[in-house]
Amino acid sequence: VVSNVPHTRNTRLITLKLPEDWNPSRAPVANVLIKSDEVKEDDGEKPAIRPYNPLSAKSGDEITLLVKRYGDDAKMGSKLHGLNMGDSVYVKGPNRQWTLPDTGDVERYTFLAGGTGVTPIIQAAEGILRKDLDAKVDVFTFNDTPSDVLLRHKLNDLVCVYGNRVRVRNFWGMLDDDYEERLKGAPESKVELMKTTLERGVAYPSKEVLEKFLPKPSDFDGRVMVIVCGPAPMVARVAGPKTKDYRQGELGGFLKDLGFDRKQVWKF
């Protein structure tokens, strides 16, 4: 462990030094598996294993992971949040998650990220923008409050580096009590903040938001693609559930209602 610093109220950025360089050419969008012999699965016997996405595929011999702690009883999250400099963890990867489309196959990409689902999406957006100089990318994130927006600096960097080829909108369900006060004196951001629906305390994309901001399936001669990453209920709501063995499954949800076909959608 090189560093372990707080990011938001329940997430930390943890940087690990690897025995060799991360090779993005092998897997431009990939995760790693973290194993801890000290943390057991629910059966009390098997060591816990969890997937995490590095923030960037261009990381050299260090990778930074965004780790969320889901409550006080979170097993792996609590373990990783408690790591100190010099501690070691088992890391396996990179494990390919998605193969980028061929150059020119897609003109407009739209990424929908719920919570920590933003990490593979940043990887994918970087890969697309470097590989296909004509492609344009929209990134929409969905969080409960503006304070919960993750990796805002990375999203802002994408806009700064790639200019009008990238558009980022962060949707939130409710304002923090001190939001207006914290805005005073804050550096200018190139990332938009917009209101969305809050259901059962969680901000999810609504059909109305998607209909308003997504391209139509027929736009750009059909060369559009929507990529969804987030909690399973969000993915199911937007694009239909993945199968039990984590395959894509049938297209469903709002995207099917809006006329997209299976080839135009990818579910992380």
C-alpha cells in the first residue's frame, strides 16, 4: 500500500504498488480481484474476494482503487479502509471486462454510472477517446447528493483534456444541507450538476431523464451506444438484469422502451 486517503464520506482512494507495470494493451477496460485471508465469506471458510477497477488503465506499476465501505459490517470495505502504508494485499489481474468497439463503429457513446460504477466508465471513456479520434462521449453519473459525486476531479480532467468531445453531467437526488455554502470559493468545474429522481433514498436514472438526454437509437445512422454500470437494481431498471452467471442477458428496462436494440447497449 502506497497511500490510503479519504475521498467522500464512505469511500477511500487506495494506491497499490504492483510487482510489474499494468499493461493496458492487454485489457483496456479491466478490474483486479482483491483477496484477503483475514476476511471470510458468509460460509466462514472461504477467503473473501472482491473486484475493483483501477481509476486508469495507464497506471505504470501503481494502481489506485476507489473503495466504498457499505456500512459498519462491510467485510472487505472495512478491511481495505483500514490498510496502512506498507501493508500488502493479494491482487489478481488485469481481468478484461469489455473490448472496445472498432474505430468508427460508434460515433456517440453514453455512459450511465451509479455510485462506484463510475470507475470502469472512466477507464472505458479514456480508452475510447484515445483510440477513436472522431468519437464523442457523454458521461452521466447518478448519486444521492452532490457530496457523493465520486472522482469529480477525474471527470473534470476528461473534459479539460478532450474538450468538446466529452460532456459530463452529474445527477443527484437531494442537496446537502451546506451545499450552497461549500460552493463559495470552490474552483470552477466543467462538470454539470443536475437534479434527478430520488427513490427509496437512492438516485437512479428516470425514463424522463434518459429520454431527454440520450441520443435517439437512430441518431448518427444508428452508431450510438449506451453503457451502464452501477448497482444491480439500477442496471436492471435501465437495461434489464444480467444473468446469474453475469452474462449480458436480454435487453430490457428503459432503454428497450426507448427503442434501443441489444447491440447498442452494454452492461458492466
